Amino acid sequence: MNLMCPVCNSFMPLYAGCPRCSQPMQDAGRLADYFGDYSPYRPIDDSKRTNGLPDLAHHVCVHIAWCPNCREEQRIAVKEVTDEQLSAFDMTDEST
């Protein structure tokens, strides 16, 4: 089964509200990309085997979200989807 992150692949934006000020948070990318200079170039599942999180077992991609208003950061787990599940996303709706 081929799984992919809909946020990393630009099928949907990351939606998160700041727990401190309730402002919309911005996606700062995958958590695994912050582990070292070459971490963005490692295979995704390889990074998941060594990061100490249950993201591989739960089929999620962990992103960092940050608030430009108060500088709060938090981890957001994005559920990975299959090719078939991607058809459920409405690609014509430009409001998302």
C-alpha cells in the first residue's frame, strides 16, 4: 500500500489554530526535515524508523506548525492517504 502525506504533496493545506492566541498557524514543514543537514534527503520511512515517534505505525506525517503572532510551535500529525483516498479531496475548490 502506497501512502503519502496530502500536505507534503500539496493536495491540502495544513489547518491548525494556535492554542495560545487562536490565530491560524503556518506550516513549517515536516518534523523529520529538522533532524540534520541531510535529513530532508533521507527516505521518509527511514526517518520514521529512527525518530522515536509512532508515526510509521500510525501512518501519519508529523509537521511543525508555528504561529506568526505569538511564535508558538506545535507538532501536527497529518494522516497519510492512499491514491484511492486522494480522489475524495475536492481539487477544484480554491478556497482551501
